[in-house]
Amino acid sequence: MEPPKELLFTYFAGQATSVQQKAIGEWLSRPENREMYFQWLDEWERTYPQYAPDVATHLGQFRQRLDAPDDVQPRLLRVLPDEARPFWHSGRWLVAATVALTLLTSGWLFRESLLYSTITTGPHQLRSLNLPDGSTVALNSNSSIQLPRIGYGWLSRRVTLTGDAVFDVKHLPTNQPFVVHTHDGLAVEVLGTEFSVRSRSTRAEVVLKRGRVNLHYATNDQPVQNLLMKPGDRVTLDGHGALQLQARSDTTRFAQWRYRLFSFNDTPLREVAYQIQRVFGVSVQLTDPALARRTLTGTIRAGSSDELAEALAELLGLQVSHRDQHLVFSTASETQITQ
């Protein structure tokens, strides 16, 4: 659960309780929340500056010095003892060690947020990104992309993807490659091309629309696999860790989620339900096991899970009920579930 901004402001001011601090720590332990943390920290620091000088008082003192310099009393100075005192006495060593340990610990805990910027989309959100090198990324819902804060475009062009994205990569005069890493060990290396990458818990997939890319896949228990893709190729990573190539695939349906188009070709309703869950973040239930085997062919444009569910129900002659983030499909002969 995301803490409200007001609670984070209380935390930045040092007024949060131990329970509130624990809740914020648990929220901050998830990498996708750290970007928002630093945005709110920057907003709080701009709203509540840590130093607010008393301009009127100091300006009056300055004018007094100019008008009557003899009336200004000299500031008393404390006389230091004559005996020499070593600068690095034990107390100062302890303070220095504590500060150094605190800085090292903070840097280690937040090193990922300090080194990388992460952009995340919600269940119903699509987002287009313009990268510093001129490349563009279309990010699907429930997805995230991570790129380095320093050196992107001149040290390297490496990003990490979770979810679905379409990349349109700009070719640089230096021929610097663009590499997309996924958390399942897949690396997509390109020089300039348009392609889509899917990296979900269920499967990984790369579809090439134009250009050429090299795929690299490596795990600890098997040798590196390399595969050169050509336009129209579709590569999936199966459950055994092998790359499967499908040449000359139908690129007319290339990443249609960007336009909220859902295309089905003799697709079982079980797979349709999975797509609804993945894109919109809702749960889908089929009350009759026979429904899972029914198939659907066609293309539907829908901007929400309710809109897509209503279209499916009309096409297949089904009943659908909506309860919060839960959809239930049933046959017309079944008793309609109370909404």
C-alpha cells in the first residue's frame, strides 16, 4: 500500500512515529517506489528549505555598521588554552567513523535508486518515453523500464525491462549498440530497429518489425544461446530455457496493445481471460469449464476491462458480471450472479 504524500513529508521532517517509519521502510524496499520517494523528497526540500535567513534583522545590523561604526561592540572571542590538543582525538575519530558508516550504509541501500531511473506504469496506463539518445519506448501497462542516470548514450545504452514494450532505436554515428536486458536472462542487442519485447513471469517474447537484432540468452546451468533475428521473426523463450524461432510471423498485429486492439485467431477463452488479467490487472473467472475451450477470432478495440468484457459477452452470447476488480463469465442458461 502506497503511503500518502503527507506521511512522507512528516517522515522527512523527522516527526514520523516508529510504526509510520516501519510502513515507509517496507514501501521503500520495493524498487519501483524509490523514484516516487526521491520526487517527493525534492518537493519537500523545495517547500520547506532547511535554512531561512532573517533578512530584515541582518539588513538592519548592516545599516547600523554603515551609519555608526564606532557604536558597534566588537564580538567577544573565547581565549584558547596554550596547551596543544591533538586534532584527531578519540571523540572526533568516533564521530568521523559514525558519519562514514552512515554514508556507506545509505549509499549501499539506495545505490540502485541513485544509479538508475525506473519508470513504471499502472494497471490501466500506457506511456511513451523519449530517451536521451533519441530512441523512443512505448511502455505497456504493468510494466517498468530501468536506465542509468549517468552515462546513458555515451558510456552505454543498456536498459532493463519488466513487462511489455516497443522500442524504436535510433542509430548513432558511433554505432553504439542498444541492449535490452530482461530479468530471465535474455539480452536483445540492436544497432537501429523497431521491435517489441515481452518479459513476464509466464514467458518472454521478442518480435522484430524492421532491422536486425541479436539475441543472447545465458543461465548458470547451460551455455550461452545466440540467435540472429530478421524482420518478421518472432522468438519465444520456452519453459525449458530454449529459444524458439517462428519466421515470417504476422507483423500486422505487431504490439497492438499500444492502440488497445485485442486480436484473436481461434484463441481459447482461457487465453483471452489471461490477456485481460495481464493488461488490466483484474481477475477473470469462467464458471463453466467448457467455456475455457471455446474459441474466438476477430479484433476488438477496448480501453477498459469492462468494455472488453461486454464485447466478448455479446460476441459469444455469454453473461458477465462486474464486482470491483473481478469479472465472472457464465453461459446464458446459468443463473446470473448478483452483481
